[in-house]
Amino acid sequence: ETGVTQSPTHLIKTRGQQVTLRCSSQSGHNTVSWYQQALGQGPQFIFQYYREEENGRGNFPPRFSGLQFPNYSSELNVNALELDDSALYLCASSLDLGAGTEAFFGQGTRLTVV
Amino acid sequence: AQTVTQSQPEMSVQEAETVTLSCTYDTSESDYYLFWYKQPPSRQMILVIRQEAYKQQNATENRFSVNFQKAAKSFSLKISDSQLGDAAMYFCALGEYGNKLVFGAGTILRVKS
């Protein structure tokens, strides 16, 4: 059973550019959530996908968008990058939407916007 | 709105000793879970322990246990017999239906040999 994998691990982008981050969910998991973790802070919920549909969104602007594919892998897209978008982006997959279901996290993508 | 507060930015413990990390939360829901996640320097979040709000009995996982005080909305983590490998950032998190987690700001735990 493979775990959650994210790519790339590190990325440097220029302000105003666009970026796509990728996440392969754990085998059998149909739910993927994305979090933004600024330096020294706790992760903040961006959005969640369940069976290819968006299932909730945190307090992030529309330039943060996502997709979930039929194999339940997922992408996070960020347009018009701003310096404050520099953060660790974490993907978590889970078996279902239950409140107590364990979320399995990837190692994250470190995005630096210059 | 759900909130999670960790008031200890950093804690230190001697190897083999016991340490308690504090967490308070707020939610209007009656059905929820509380979690402690560990984030080592490798960055990957690892679930340490979870507690269902409906269960009065405190959860225990080997050296890790919680003190869940529902009325006070308090959820502390006790680590017994601390080991060097326990050094990490610890996050308290609140989860409701939909499994969207609300995290606290974290507590850095340092273990001294």
C-alpha cells in the first residue's frame, strides 16, 4: 500500500506566475484535502475533494483552485502568485468523510514566491 | 466558527520524563473528533492519537494519552517516558463531519538527553 505522495517537493516561482501542485492519494482513498502551512503556523484548510467533486472550501480566494481525477489523485492550482503564497502545501487523503477518519498526509510541497 | 488554541509555543522535556501539551478548542457541534498530530522535520504529519467527543474515556496509545475535558473544551496530550524521537512540532486538531481539520498553531517539543 503506497502512501500519499506530493510533487514537486520544492518549487520557486515569481510573483504573478501560476503553479500546479500534485498529490497522489493513498490507495482506496476517495477524499483529498489541501492545506496551506505558513512558516511557524498550523495548517489552514484550503479545500477538499470527494469523488471528484469539491466538498467544502476554506477562506481562500478563487485564484486557488483544484481538481480531483477519476483515480482520486488531485491538483492544486494557484494563479497570480503573491509573496504571501509562500508556504508548505500539504495534501491529505482519507478513506471517507467521517469525522474521525484518519487523514494521511504527504510530505508537502514547499513553495517559495519571489 | 471552530477554533483550536495551543498556548505553549515551545516545551522541553528530559529524556524518560513526562510532558503535557495543552490544547483548547471551540465548536458548536456535538459530534466531533479531536486529534494530536506530530510533524517532525521531515514535514510529514503523523497521527498520534484521536478522541471521539462522545466517548468519556480518555484515549491511550502506548506512551501517549489524552486528558479530554469536554465541558471545559480542553484536550491535552501526555507523553510518558519521552524519547529523542518524540522531538517534533505537535498540532492539536478538531475534525467534524467532512473531515476538514482545524489546526492549532502548534507546540515545538524538544527532548533533552
